[in-house]
Amino acid sequence: MAKAFQVDVVSPEATVWSGQATIVIARTPEGELGIMADHEPLMAACATGAVEIETESGERLTIGVHGGFIQVLNNQVTLITDRAEVAESHAEAKETAQQRLAAEEAEADEDEDSS
């Protein structure tokens, strides 16, 4: 059995998920990143999309994130993001995150036009 480590997914509104996991898979602007116990310390930007977490019990969670940062330090992974929500699937997480990004861009364009 793989060694577990602490994972916290945090948005400004709340802690979206917190618990023990055996692997976290996240996307960065440079590509996909897999994190297991005893990973080297790291800090990276997160790409908008899905983060996969396999819990200590073997359950697979998909969390849709809207950018942010991921930090790995002393067997703890902290993902800090503007927005995050647990999704039913990888495709749903990606779609929801992209829709929110498009809505925010449209809102920013409207604000610019009204200035």
C-alpha cells in the first residue's frame, strides 16, 4: 500500500477538500504533475482544469480548479485556488472551470467597455 500524505484544497470561500491521499495529479502550464509521498519540495502554478486525488481509502476524487498554486512541503500538498469544486468526472471539472474562466473574461470585457 502506498504511503499517505496530507492534502488541502483551499479557495477564498472555504476548504474544498482536506484529507489523506496517496497520489495527486495536477496540471501546470508546463504539463502534468504527479505527487506521491516524500516528493521533493515544490511550488508551481496550476492550470485551470481538473486535479485528481486518490484518497487513502482508494477513492478517486476530481476537483475542478480555476488556476492557483500548488505547494509540496514535508509530505503535505496545499493547493490554493481562486475557485474549486468537487466534480463527478475529469471532463465535468474541466468544462466547469473553462466556463467560469470565460464568464470572468466576459465580465472583465464589459467592465472595460463601460469605462
